[in-house]
Amino acid sequence: MSNAATETPEIPATGRIPARRPVAGRRPRRRRAVGPWWQRMNFVGGLGASAWLVVVGVPLYFLFVTSFRVSADYLADGPLSPPDNLTVENYTTIMQSDFPRYFINTIVVTLACVAIVLALALPAAYAIVRSRKKSVATVFSIILLGLAVPAQAVIVPLYLLITQAGLYDTLLAIILPTAAFALPLSIVVLTSSLRDVPTELYEAVNLDGAGSTRALFSIVIPLSRAAMATVGIFTAMQAWNGFLFPLVLTQDPSVRVITLGLWDFQGQFGLNVPVIMAAVALALLPLLVVYLVGRRYLLAGLTAGTGK
Amino acid sequence: MSSRTQSSSQAGRPGFVWAAPAIVFFGLFALLPMVAVVYLSFTSYTGIADPVWIGAENWRHLASDPFVGNSLRLSASLTALSWLVQTAITLPLGIYLAGKGRTRSLLAAVFFLPLLMSGAAIALLWSTLFDPNFGLASIVGPLVGVDDGNFIGSPTFAFYCVLLVISWQFIPFHTLLYQGATRAIPISLYEAATIDGAGRFKQFTSITVPQLRDTIITSGVLMIAGSLTYFEIILILTGGGPGTATRILPLHMYITGFKSFDMGYASVLAVLLLTIGTSLSLFITKVTGYRKMASQKEGL
């Protein structure tokens, strides 16, 4: 997946092909003069991208600025007026609400889901790639069947299952189904990464008399680190942003997660829009940090399973 | 996978037991419910007392449900329109962002920001923007001839508000797919075309688009599969209203099961969703080649 954004700008935005300047340590690239057309400037593209910048930028600007505004000013001056009297009070209000607890709940749910998915998907993917057993191939077919099944389709029986198991209103009620629904794509991603491991490598380990467990630790885990990161991030995003499972399988504020908490704030704070925007901004913050630190991995995790 | 299984060749290879925990876990929380939902569709179940078998009554109710036709139609048009809108925007945008340069990197960084927001967060942000009294809608409304700015409360516009927000949520993701796929097109193809004297437009139609064929399919299938899960955006933005103007199938199922507590009939609606979802899974598996046992790097 080559979706990492350009680290080294090679053609400036004007699109003019620059004269080749020798840079120490950088190998001069061939083919400079005839790059594909889409690498060069095009006016229509720039115009379209600018239009989209407005569609994306205005709501995000609104979110950010409004979260620092005084509620009375917001109501009096309108949504897009230049901000004055900026305040952090909205954030204080949110931090003094139940938000920190929702935050901790969400972190617990997210970490548990990632742990479960990696612990289950990795050995399964290894078996799917290496095993000659028919039963393992069947397992794969069954799991693939779950790829596009929407959670809504099974929420009623899940509700029955969770209440019967006495798990209603616990964090486990959110964790277990969320992890289960992240499994198919996770197994697909790990399977395609393990297929790229040369067969000779497995055979060499087997010749040494080592069993599958050794192979798991000496080959599978070291060689699928990138895929594991992808799966981890994909699962974490599912868990962090999950809505339906917490909505149906929990009720009590003590086990509430951020997504439900946000919805709750809308009722709780009503017209105090700046406070709600502060809550939305705070919910976004951890992912924003991840985005700034490891954009490549985050984007790979998001597009898990779509690369061909 | 080789069908000739020799007993010796399995030696040193992981067996079923390695895949067992995953399949048991997935079976319990995904497969079992998939089967159980079919059973529940033949029961009367309120969520409190145990389900009671009532035969095909729920299924007969399907024919007389005044909302189900509407919700299926809404789901279908939302799926079709969001596919159209999103593809028309993401294909060119992804190609544009595949280019190099500081401006494009910066634009891409901003464009992908909505990816970090949950559906709930996006819905809250937009429901604030759509507020006819204090939101952006109060400014935009009069400019486009809707003086009260009440788009979200209008039976005509609410559907398009939902379409806008859903597109806003998913366009970054598909743009990302197209960006990655465009960068993977072999540059030599363009070089050859340039030598042959093909212009930009010709290169676009005869190289870029054909080379992106797989991505157009993948992205399209994901959009369609994703449209089965549109839920919290609509629940928070409109609750399915005004009236039933935005009550798509998943929402109709939720309202029936968890607001009216008719979980038996909700299971009938869920079986519809399940059927569509499973068919899509099979289709996805086919078009993406997930099952292929060979390394995808082979031949490179």
C-alpha cells in the first residue's frame, strides 16, 4: 500500500519541471522529464481540490473555533463570525463532566479488542497459509463470509446472547462483538502478508526440527509486523468509533463510551454548542496525535485489505 | 490450495487447532447470531421475556408493513447516489493527490482529517451546522432560496443532507484508495504514451482509468457494503425523519427492534440485511481475489 504522502516534494506546486539540481546523497532519478501527466500541475485539478478544501475546511474550522467560543457570543454573532473572547472554559466543562470516564472506558475497549484480534487472527492466518488441512481452508471460507455482514443484521440475536450470558451493561458486551466483527478483515490482511513470506523460510525452520510454535515466533511475528500494525490500527479505529454495539448492549453511564457520550452531551448541553464542539474535538484528539506521529501506519490501517 | 493432501506434507505445519480459537470466537459472536436471527424472525420477542415461536407471522407482516418498501427504496437510492457522488469526487481527487508537491501533500493531510472522526462526532458537527437558527444553514438557506434555512427538517432536503454528510465522511477514505492506486500505475506506460504523442486527456482515458479499474470495483463494492451500515449518522442527524423521509433499512430495523421492542419482526428486517450482506461478501471475495493462495507479490 503506497499511500504514504510525499515526504520529499520533488516537483513544486507550480508544476514546472525543475532543472535537475544535484542533491548530496540523493541518487538522481531518471525519467524526470516525462513524468505521468497527473504528477504535473493541472488547473482543473487545482480548482476542484480547492473547492473540496472549502467543503472539508469550513466544518473543521467551525468545529475548532467554536469549541473556544463563549456560548452567548456564538448565539449572538452567528456560526462563522470572527472569533473574539476565546475561552478554554468549554474544555474545562467537558473535563469536569463524565467525559474522562467515557474516555477511559473507550481506551479499555479499544486495547482489549486489539489484543483479542491479534491473538486470534495471527495463528489463524498462519494456519490458513501453511496448513494443508481441509478443515483450515473451510475455516477461511466461513470467515470470508463475514466480510460484509453488517452488525445491524445480527444485533437482535447478539442482544439475546449478551443478556442471557449476563454480560449486558458491561464493557465485555462491547468488546466481544466488536472484536469478532474485526476478525474477518484482520485475517485477510494477515493472510495476504504471510503469503509473501518465501516457503523456503518455513521449510528451513522445519528442517531444524522446530515446530509450528517456533516458526510463529521466529518467522511469522517478525515478518508480519507491518501487517500486524495495520490490523491493530484498523481494529482500534473500529473499536474507538463503534456505535451500534455500545448503543444496544449497554445503558449505564458507568460503561458508556465516547461515541455514545457525545450523543448524550447533545441532549445534556442542548444549545450550548461550543461545549458540544469541545467534546467532539476532545474525542478527535487522540487519533489526531496518532495521525501526526504515524500517518503512514494510520492510513494503512484504515485502508486495510483494499490493496491489490 | 493443492487438493492432493499427502499425510507427510502436513508435518511441521500448523493444524486446525491454530485456527480453532478464531473460528470459535467468530462463531459465537458472529456466525451463531447470523443463524439465530433467522430463527428469531419466526418468534415473538420483546427483549424481556424469552422468544416464543409464532411461525411465519412476522414474515406475513412484512407484506403489510407500510415502512419497509419506503426504507428499501431509501436505502437503494442512498446507496446509488452516494456511490455516484463519491466516485465522481474521489476518482479525480485521488488522482490529483497522487501527484507530488508540497501543496498536494498539505491538501491531502487536510482532506484526510475527517477519517479521524467517528460517525457520531461527524453527525454532531453537522447537526450543529444544519441548525436552522444558529447554524451554517441559517446563512446558506436564504442564499439558495430556503429562507428559514431548515434543510434538515424538510421532507425534501433531509435526504440530501444525509447524503452530503455521508459523502463527507467517506470521501476521504476512497480518495485515499485512488491516491494509492494511481501511484502504483507503472510510469513506463505514460512514457510510452508520451512518446506516441498521446495528450493528457488521451492518457487519462486510455491509461489512468483502465489501470484504476480494480480500484473502481473495490471502492464501489466497499461503498455499497458500507451503505448497509449507515446508521449513527442518520440516527443522530434526523432520527429517520422528518416522518420517515430518511428511515433507511438498518434504521427501520433498529427502531422496530429497540424502540418498539418488536424484535421478532426486526429479525425479519435483519434477515433482509443479512442476505444482502452475505451476497456482497461472496461478491467481494470474488472480485478482490482474497482467496487466492498465491503470494500477490509473485511476478513482480
